[in-house]
Amino acid sequence: LPKPFDGHRLIDQIDRMLEARSPQPARVLIVDDSETLAHWASNVLTMAGMRVRSVKNPLKVPQLIALEKPELILLDMYMPECTGDELARVLRQNPAFDGIPIVFLSSETQRGRQLTARRMGGDDFLVKNNDPDELIDIVAMMVDRYRRLRELMSRDSLTRLLNHTHLIERLLQEVARAHETIHPLSFAMIDIDHFKSVNDRYGHAVGDRVIKSLARQLRQAFPGADLVGRYGGEEFSIIFPNTSLLRAAQQVDELRLGFGEFRHLCSNGEPLALSFSAGVAQLGNGMQAEQLIETADAALYQAKAAGRNQVGL
Ligand code: GH3
Ligand code: MG
Ligand code: MG
Ligand code: MG
């Protein structure tokens, strides 16, 4: 007998395939006063498909981290401006740099000095030996671990979207940037209509499926940029950098139409049609992130009050 068609399983399979897409190249920052050595390490890692940036002066590192967002720092021990362990200690004291793997690459073979460097915040200590494979292995492994950790910390486990904390963090960044650049910034709050009755009628598992499927549609509409988050329960948010209120509302309305056309698979096999309401707001002069959220929330409330399945401004 042929197996019955299992829609949920197929959807999960597709999700897994999409998540396994080829990863971004690792971003590595090399800090070394010796041009020859920096060049060697840079070549090795670049050939291994990584994106490498080198700097001679360790004092430029904090600024470069903010700019390039490296996923690993390869750090020399002895440089004229300051030593590698001094720099590591400074980086570890600043929460903004928290958790970036620091790997020392030095000719220092004295065990005591190596231990000090690790105590100051180094995650590993490689002795310069011109072995490209060792360097590639360690760097790739540490970047991978760092990515997993960040993923775990910043994402909501059900939807893989940004979690509340990281959504707000991202919004704060974008608000600051918008005020600096005088570009418009819009923000949307989305809330599924009568979601409680989905849970009540079909069970929590189907409710979870609906949340996941809306998350999937949001991710597809805004790939890569990490601007979509799960605000809470069945509520989602989208950050729209460089987008006016009307354009953002238009995009949310397209999502609303798409979501409304979707037929969710239910426990009883019947297709279920749902809708969401949304509120969109644009950042005003001198407005803070908190007010932007409040304004979008008020617009969402209006959309609900006006009958749901619509986008409020
Ligand atoms: P409204 O149209 O006014 O938004 O009605 P609603 O029923 O969607 O609103 P309400 O906020 O009262 O209900 C939200 C429900 O979402 C309540 C809660 O049980 C459910 N919920 C929150 N998080 C989850 C989740 O992760 N999974 C499931 N299945 N349900 C959740
Ligand atoms: Mg040196
Ligand atoms: Mg709600
Ligand atoms: Mg709701």
C-alpha cells in the first residue's frame, strides 16, 4: 500500500533543506605587526574560502570589529603598540565584543606566557609553524562554534526568527542609524487574528504549525537581512530600514494577502484559512525605539478594532 501523503513531513523536509544552504564565508580579522606572517595566514585562510582582513596596529581593532564584524580574531603576541594579551583583555572587558573567538598565533613557545594569554581571554594558542591545515581547521571549527552559539542566543527556537531581545537590539541599531543618516525607518507589528480559537479548536500543535508557517512566509519575504522577529506568542515584527510608512504598509499588506490565501493543514485534515492584523509606524524626528513600537502597536490595535484582517497606519 502506498503511504498516505504527509504534508507536515514534506514541509519539515523543505525547511531543513533551506536551512542547510551553503554558509557564508567565515570573517576573520588578523592582527599582526609582521607583514610576512599576516600575509601568509591571510593567504591560507583566503584560499580556504574565508574572508580575511588584516591590520598591523592593534589599537585599530575595536573600530574594525564594529565595522567588519569578524567572527574570529587571529592575534599576534608581540606588537609595538601593545601586546596581544593586553588587547585580548580589553576586548573581553567590553560586552559589545563578547564571545568573539580570539586565537593567538605567535612564535611564543614559553608555556607560562601562553597560559597568561589564554587567561586574558584567548580561546586558543597556536605556535607559528607554517602548517596551513592546522590553522584552517582551528579557525573553521571556532567560527562554526561561535555561529552556533550566536544562533542559539539570538533566535527563537520554534521559528528561527530573531527572538524578542535581539529584535529590540536590532531595532535600536536601526533607529540610531536612521537618525544619523536621515533615512526613513518603518516598523510593523503583526498579530494573528483569533489565534486562541485555533489552539482551542485544533490543539496547541496545530497552533505551533500556524506560527511556523507565518514565520516561513516572513522569512521568504525578507531573506537574509535578519529584520524579522518573533515579538512574542503569535506576534511578529518587521524592521524596514530606509522605507517609508506607505511602502512598508504596502509590503505588509502583500504579506497579509499571501497569508490569507494560505490553507493550513489541520488535525482533522480540513484546510484552515486564517488572517492577521498589522500596525505600521514610521520613525519620527527624535523618536526613540520604544515610541516607534508603541505607535505600531496602537495602529495594530486600531486594525483589530476595525474588524481585523487589515493593516493599520
Ligand atoms: P486577536 O484577534 O485579538 O489577536 O485574538 P487572539 O485570540 O489571537 O489573541 P490573544 O492574544 O488573546 O491570544 C493569543 C494566543 O496565542 C494565546 C496563547 O495561548 C497563544 N499562544 C501564544 N504563544 C503560543 C505558541 O507558541 N504556540 C501556540 N500554539 N499558541 C500560542
Ligand atoms: Mg609581532
Ligand atoms: Mg496577541
Ligand atoms: Mg492574536
